[in-house]
Amino acid sequence: MLRDYFVFVLNNLKSRRLRSWLTMIGIFIGIAAVISLIGLGSGLRAAITGQFGFLGTDVLSLQASGLASAGLPGTAVANPLSDTLAAKIAKVPGVEAAINRYLKSGTLEFKNKQEIGFAMSMPEGSNRKIVETMLNLKTAEGRLLKEGDNRMVLLGNGFTNPDIFPGGIHTGNQVLISGISYDVVGILEKKGSFIFDNAVLINEKTLLKDFGDDGTVNAISVKVKDERTIGKVKENIEKLLRKERNVKVGEEDFSVETPQKALQSLDSTLFAINLFVIIIASISLVVGGIGIMNTMYTAVVERTKEIGILKSIGARNSMVFQLFFIESGLLGMVGGIVGVILGLILAYGLAAAGRALLGVDLIQAKVSLFWIVFSLIFSFIVGLVAGLVPAYNASQRNPVDALRFVK
Amino acid sequence: MNMDEIKYSLNNLIHRRMRSFLTVLSILIGVMAIFAITSFGLGIKNYVDVLAQEAGTDKLYIEAKGIGAPGTDNTFFISKDEVDFVSKINGVKEISGLYTKPAEIRFGKERKYYFLSGLDISKIDFITEVFNSKIMKGRQLKKDEMGKVTLGYLYQFDNKIFKKAVKIGDKVEINENQLEVVGFYEEVGNPSDDGNIYITDKQMESVFPEIKNKFGVVMVSAQKGVDPEALADRIKEKLRKYKNEEKGKEDFFVQTFADAFATFNTIINVLNGILGLIALISVVVASVNIMNTMYTAVLERTQEIGIMKSIGAQKADIIFIFIFESGFLGMLGGIVGVIIGFIISKTGGLIAAASGFTFLRPIFPWYLIVGCILFAFSVGAIAGIFPAVQASKLKPVDALRYE
């Protein structure tokens, strides 16, 4: 029975080929727009949040409160963290290590070219290994920093780019960092992350000696012994900090976050922007839906006589309804399938073109299966909803009137 | 082309009421979206232009390079000596270094973080002109006054910055310093600037001793008749030599206000353009719908076309009838779209203003309204071309025979 319906519906669609095509074009333009924007949006989101890709599940990051968006971590704060805190935090039960993290901004000069950036500290002693693991540091050439390296620097992979510094910087070169000469001991692997590919790592002692030490740190990284106890450890650290900084519960002027938590707010902002764009693109889907509705109304009027004949030879209201309902659903779904294919081509094509033109790895397309299935179902539903009223109208026609109907 | 043909077209549209309605609906949605987006875009552009004009085209600023907003990074700064040096450069009318730092402000038990500026009150007229914002309540700070603070517009209201509104005479704590509020600034229009905190430069030096004589930003105005662009170049060159820095390695930059605003406007235009393009997709879909409607109309009226042709209608008459019909559908969609878009923008603007984003105020110049309606008309007319030409090519004999 259902098969007969489909044959009937397909024949109808074929006999009005041009109209069926135009109707489906409406849907597939909309779906293609939505799919490609979702693809580019989520690709960009993944790329941006991946910039901070030093996420361990057993790490907490400690910062003083401030205007977080205004500068480097720990710079736009009112009351910076003291460098004496780490030693106290290290004694909190469950903490394996608490490490002071320093960021100092300055200039880096090589072959008469100068860029402004910031240097990160590498801690001494047993903490060095922990930070290396935490940041997943591996070298592409040369070696990592080691104990006692004075005025030696480990650079991110971006510095090898000859477009930024003439010839690129490599192991064995000398660079001027804020006017002081440093030897490059190694270059990190390419990570595709802005922060790591532009990293300047210097041993803590050297960094504090050359850039000055005002007794404050930008952040404190805490590694917990067992990641299952991370919540409890976080509470204990907060308790200690409240006492040290003399603030009451609810009035904290610092934050203790897992790195994932810190990323969530950035990710949700990006998601909101993405969503707004998709909503605007979805308007075209609504317009496509209206197109289907229009086509179905026309089909009902055109086929009034057929409806009369079907009914007079025994077709029930429900059957007439289903015929038109299936027809509009099919228009939506076929439009959706073509739209998804076009959207995927568009998303990956645009991303590839963007990468080639701008030379930025940041532009990536990523379409999850969820969104593909979702858009297919959604386009089918748009078709069904658009067909609902016309199909109902058709099913309610009186056979006698319908047979008599003149266009 | 006469009234009869126009009447005939309109009658047909009324006759197929449902289909006409749906077609108009599909185009009006897109026009509405474009109208709303553009009205906001133009509004922001207008806000920036007014700001640029009021701040004056004779202004420029020197800013220390560095990472993040001015004041967060003390590695690079403009020193007091350098400001004195620049003040003597030919063409400089007024100059004032601005201390700026992110700070914590406490009121009762709440803590918030905003930018704190230390002002040289002897230059207050100049600074007021640059900020383009005056004290609206209370009074301005006095030269070297200690223990007093003036606040941005939003502090005066409940639940904007703090749960409770701050009043003149109240004490707030800024980085552990108890200060008395003596005045409030008028509204600038964005929550960040309207949350600013202002103290005297002397007070600033006592709150942050480490930044004494180190400015993040220096504001400059050009003398009458001096081209600010040329002055900017001159300052850049002379200050570079004074600081003994090589060309291309300056740790500061000089920009005119006009340039800074132009950059901002470019960003707004690009964003607006992208959103507009995405909204345009729905107009493309709508034009496909119109084309569909018109093809159907041609098909349905094949016999009528045959009759018209057999009693002497020319090809041009038939083309005119159908293009007029589809263009009219488009224009109707444009008019209704503009009306609904206007309502949406107005409402959106009011909501934004209530949340402190007064700069998100849509404007509706006549060219936007006329442009949207004309655009909708052209989309309709263009979508009607193919069906109309098809109709005009029908042979009267075949058309009369058509069932």
C-alpha cells in the first residue's frame, strides 16, 4: 500500500518537474547555508579552544580576579598573587605540586627585526618535569631547557617562519630578548596553537633576574595526586587562599579553576555567536518551507478533480491526506539531502580556500554526524509541516464538488 | 502598458489570494532581516561618526605597545620626560598623559573590576573634550585632590554595577583605598566605559606607586591649521629619535582619532556585510519561490494568454503583465518587510539600551527604506523574467487548445 503511495507521489512530482525542482532548490539553499555555517563555526571553535591545548584533568589553575579579557593572565588584576603562596599550597593534602607561573612581556630581536611578545617561565627542580608533561613539550630540533641553563631560550615553532624573522630562527642562533642576548637551545614541535607556536620559554631564575621580580606571580598551576579528589582539593585551596588573602566566603578576589572550566566561558561565547549566525541562515529555511506550502496548495487546487475521482472510487479522507503529506515531506527531504551534500562541499571548500589564501591553520571545517542527521530530519519536518494544511484541505474536499470543479 | 494590464495583474493576484500571500510572506522575511541588520549597522556607524566628530578631528594619541589593553602591561610605557618632550614639538596644542590600570572597586561586600584612570586636573577641559563625557551629577575632581573619586554613569543605578546604587558622598574602596564619591559622568553608551573609575593623578600615584610617571596613553591635540596626520608622523619620528630607537623597532605608536575610528568602522562594516550576506540567502530562496509562483501562474493562465494574443496582445504586453505581477509581489513583500523590520529593530534597540548598550541604536534613513523596497521590487521583477518570456512565446493556437 505504502509503495503505491510513493509511486503515485513520485509520478505527480515528475509531471510537474520544473515546479518540484524550484521548490527543492529553496530547501537545499537553506540547508546548504546552515550546514556550511555550522561546519565552519564548529571548526573555528575547536581551533580556537585548541589554542589553549594544555589541558590535563588533574590540573588546577589559580589566578587573581580582574578584567580577564584585558591582557595576559595575571596582568589586569587588582591584587596579584604572592609568590609565597605556592609553597603553602604544595602542603595542602592531595596536592602533588604547586608551581609559580611567570609571564613577562618584552621584545625579541633577531637580525635587526623586532617583535613584541611574552616569555613564560620554566620552573627549576622536580617541577620542571611536571610542567613539561603538563604542557606536553617536545622539541622539533635541539633540546628542552635543563637545570642551570643561564640565558638560554626554548622557542615555539612559529619562530622558524622566515616571513617573520629573516631566514627563521633555529637552534644555535642568538636572539636579543629585551636587549639581552640569549642562546636558542631548541625549537618546539609545531602545535598549530598560537600560544605554543609563539612561546618563549626561559628558566625561572634567568627570567626573574633579567625581567625583575616584584614578588607576584601571574598564575599558579596545581597538579593533584589523584584526579578523583580534584573537587575536594579545590575547596581546600580556596579555604587556604581566603585565609591568606583575608577575604570571606563569597567575596573571593581569586579563582581556582580546572583549565576546562576556564575554557567553557570562551567556548560558550563562540557558541552564542555561531548560533546567532545560524539562526539568520535558518530564515532561508523558513522561506523554503513557505515555498513547499505554496507548491502544495497549488497541487491541491490543480488536482481537485483527481481528488474527486479518488474519493468517488472509495479513497478515504486519511488516504488523500497521506498522499499529499508524503509528497511535501519528500520535497523537503530530497531538498535536505542535496542541501547537506552541497553544504559539506561548501564548508570544506571554503575552509581549504581560506587556509590557502590566508595561510592560517585556524580555519577548519568540522561537521559532526549529529548535525547532518539533524538537518535531514529538520528538512523532512519542514516539508511535513508545510504540507499539513494543504493536505488536510485536500482530504476534506467533497467528492461531488471536487468532480465538478473547473479551474 | 496601460491601466487595463495593471488591473488585470492585480485581479489575478487577488484571485489567487493564498498563493500571493505565501509568496509575499517569503520575500518579506528576507527583507525584514536585511532591514533590521542594516539599521543596526548604520546606527553603530552613526554613533562612531558622532563620537569622532565630537572628540574632534584634531586629536591624536600616543600609546605604548604591549600585550593587552593599555595599563595591563607596565613593560612598555611613555614616561613623563617623553610627554614633556612631545609637548614642545611644533604643532602640538595640548597634551596630557593618562594613567590607566585595571582596578578592583568594592562597595559594601561586592567586588567588581573596571578600568581606573588618573587624571591631570589642570588639563581637565582638554581631557573632557577627548573623553566626550561630562560630569552630570556632583562635581569634577580638584587639582591633586586626595580621597575623592568620580564614577561612570552606570554606578548610579541599582543592579547595574552593584546591587545597590552608589550615591554622592558614599564611600567605595579602590584597591584597598577608601575614597568618597563626589561625581558621576554622563552616559557614554557602552557598559565598559560607563563603568570607568576616575581619580586624580596624584591619588593614582599613591594607589600604584610603581607607575609614577609611566603613562599607558598620551592624548594630544593639534594646533589650528596643523594636519593631525602630519603631526602624528612628526611625533613618531621625533619621539623615536628621543627614545633612541631604530626605525621599525618603536615600542609605541601614534594614531589620529580619525584613523582609529576609521579602523573601527571598517570592522563594523565587514561584520555587517557578512550578516547581511547570510540574510540575503533567504531573499535568493524567496526569489525562487516567486519564480515558481509565476511559472504556475503562466501554466494556469495558458488559455487566457491564448485569448489575449488572438485578440491582438503583443509579446511586450504579455511580458509586462507577468513582470508587473511578480514585481508587485516583491514590492508588497518589501513594504511589509520594512514595516516589520522597523518594529523589530526598534524593540531590539530598546532592549539593548536597557542593558547599557545605548550605542546599539538603530537608525532608519530614507535611503535604507526606499532601498529595501526597491530591492524587493527588483528581486520580484527579475524572478518574473523567465516565466514572463515563456508566456510571451506561447503560440496563440496552441495556448487556446491547452487543457
